[in-house]
Amino acid sequence: MRYWPNLDQIFVKSITPEQFAATMTGPLLRSAPRPRVGSARGPSGWLAVPALVIFAVFALVPLVGVVALSLTRWDGLGPISWDGLNSWTRALADPVTLNAILG
């Protein structure tokens, strides 16, 4: 199964135009095989799963931990006590914090 004419015949100087035309006709020239239908869609979405798992482990889990710790009162050494939104209201009511945010 050849897709191109016989190049040995084309580049020989003694070839006639009729011989050249004979190499360009018939079953010798055929279109290249088409790719499978499934491969035309591109890579599978499953390739993103490892990246999403790594993102969840190293970004989302610590983020949830930080939000949970922001709702507590803890000095880093003693016991953790639940504070709710009181720490957020104290932080946002502080003029130094507001100046840093707006400022």
C-alpha cells in the first residue's frame, strides 16, 4: 500500500511524461488513513484527576483548617476554645485593621 508515486522513477532523467503520468494514476495514490474517531476528541478528562487531587490536598484542606482556626481562640500553646465569629468582629472593628484593608 503506497501513498506516493515511485520516487525512483520520477528522478530518473530518462523518464517520459507518459511514464510519469502513469505513476500518478491508479491505486498508487490513496489518501492517508483517517485517525480513529475517539482520538479526535483530544486527551481524556481523567488526566486532570491527579492534578485536582494534589490541589485538594495541598490547597483546599489547609484552607478549611485555617478557616476553622479563625473561628477559635487559641494562643498556639494552650487549649483551643470555640469563639465563633467574635474574633472576626473584633478584627474588623479594630481601626488598625480597617486602615490596613482600606488603606
